[in-house]
Amino acid sequence: MCHRHTQRKLLNELSGWLQGQQLAMGDLSMAQVERFMVDRRAAGVRKLKTRKALGPILGYLRGRGLAPAAEPAGEDGPAGEILNRYRQFLTVERGLATATAARYVDCLRPFLERRMSADGLELGALTPADVTAFVVAWCPQLNNGVAKLTVTALRSFLGFLHLDGVTERSLVHAVPKVSRRRLAGLPRGLDPDQVQRLLAACDADTAVGCRDLAILTLLVRLGLRRGEVAGLGLDDFDWRAGTISVRGKGDCHEQLPLPADVGNVVAEYLASARPVDAQGRTVFVRHFAPHHALGSSRVSGIVADAARRAGIGRVHAHRLRHTAATELLRAGASLSEIGQLLRHCRVETTAIYAKVDRDTLRLIARPWPEGTL
């Protein structure tokens, strides 16, 4: 029996089961999926009797908007209950993206492992000394970025424990700060010649090349993050007003002006290269069926592949964000204007680009005193 016929038969069985339970496709949560599989196993089926068998069907239904989105996997073990509550707190109460909440949870595992004892997980008796001792012992072995994320997650978790009634007082202030070497380096943007070579590495006469050119143009000209490009929907473009709506960090929606050259390449992709049977309303999708939405990692892969073809070495997607900022700086834009384009919440985040304008910095540099040692 071919795979397609098997999946069609399984889908028919699922539809019949939902009707018997007086449920619709929109009610197909993971709990209902598990109930369906339990009933199939009880009926004596020998094949396709686990949730994994429904993977392709669930992916198709979710892509069409007929079934609820995938639910984050729950935690097992002694720490599972508290981590599941914390994850829900982050996504529901704090509005964090599911991927961000998952990174916070991952950073907390070493801390929780050290609180395990023969009696289980001990959090109610936490002291400031316990918190400080963990950070001092654990964070020095991490790189600076992971260490900062760890202390951020730990502060968030300790605040949650107090709100949840696990600890009598908040221990947030017991978390030491990680050394911040702000403005220590220079953002590395591409030179104008490298940008031209990068864009030229996409063959706009092919469907894949047309798509990749549109993605690279959005990254270079608007300074979008890779996840923001991957998340663009067809309704985010207001062609009459010449604007684009971007969903940034923290599910923040902001509108940016859509330059004519950027709009042209995106419109060309939508008109001639985007698959007509693409699933959902996402702008950028896979070229080969099934035409699911591209993920953030694939956007990074597109940048890396184009850079390799252009012969400019290894280039990450975020470097094109720096490129957009440095190009504005060369054109005479102010730091506040650059911050508006990049949608920085703090002026200090944009301040690093002041170091890139070496010519202007030379005008204000004081001469080195001569004749002194």
C-alpha cells in the first residue's frame, strides 16, 4: 500500500472518529490526538498506532489553518511541573515567543539540577546565597552571550517563583550581574561591492533565485532580522500606502516604509515565483512540495549559500542588518534614524554604530602630544 493511500485512509479514520466524538478539526489538540490513538490501539490496529503516524496529516491541517497550532512539549521528571507552569507564564502572561521561552527553560536546567535531592526538587527554601553561589560557579564556564541569557532567565524564574507562592520573598536581586563589555567591538557590515556581489549571486530568472533575491534585499535594505523575514505574511504589505508591517521581538508590530526597489523584487517573486499551491499566507515558502513556510534557519542558510557563491566568505543573516545600518551611516543618516529603522528600544543599542564612522571620529580626535614619553 503506497504512503499517500495510507495517509488518506488514516485521515478518513480520524475524520470519522471526530464525528463520533462530536468534535471538529479545530478541536484537534494533542490530547485529542492521543485519545484517537488510544482508541485505535484498543481496536487492535497493528500499524500507525502512535502520534508520530499523524505527523504529516497534522502538518497539512495546521498549514491550512484547520487544526490548532502545535503545542510545546511538556516537561517530564521532578522539575516538569514547575517548568511547565513557568513556560505558560512566559508565553501567556509575558507574551514571549515559544522559542524564547524554550531558551529560558533550557538555561534553567543546570540550576534546577543542583536543587535536586533525595526528597525531590527543593525550591521553597532557596536563599540569596544559593542563587549567588550557582551563578558564580556556573556562568564563568559559559560564553558571554549564554551567561547573560542565563542570569536573565534566572531573574525571570525567581520572580515567577515568588508570584507563584513557591518562595516567600523575591530573590531576583540575589542574581549577580554578568560583566557587560558594551561597545567593545565594531559591527561588521558588508562593503557596497560585496553587497552587489551577494545580490548578483541569485539567479532572478529561476524561481528559487527570485525568492532568495527578495529575501536578501529585505535583509540588506530594511535591516530585518531573519525571523522577521520568515514571519512575513501576504497581508503585511500595504502596496497602496507603500508600507510593510513587521512583527519584531516580543510580538511587537511596527510599520516601515517600503522602498520602491524592495517592493519591486518582492512583487516579482509573488507574481512569478511563489508556488500557486503554497500553504497558508506566509510570503516566503519552500520551493519544493510541500510548500511550507520557510523557517529562520533556512533564511540564514539562504544568506550563507549566496555568500559562498559570491566568494565573500561566511556571512550570517544578522551581518546584513549591520550592513543596512552602516550604509545609512555612510549616507549621512543620524543615529536616531538608524535606531528607528532597526527598531531599537534603547539609544545605547544604536550607539555602537557611532564607532563605525571613522572619518567623523578623526575630525574630533585630539592630536597626540609630541615630544613626551
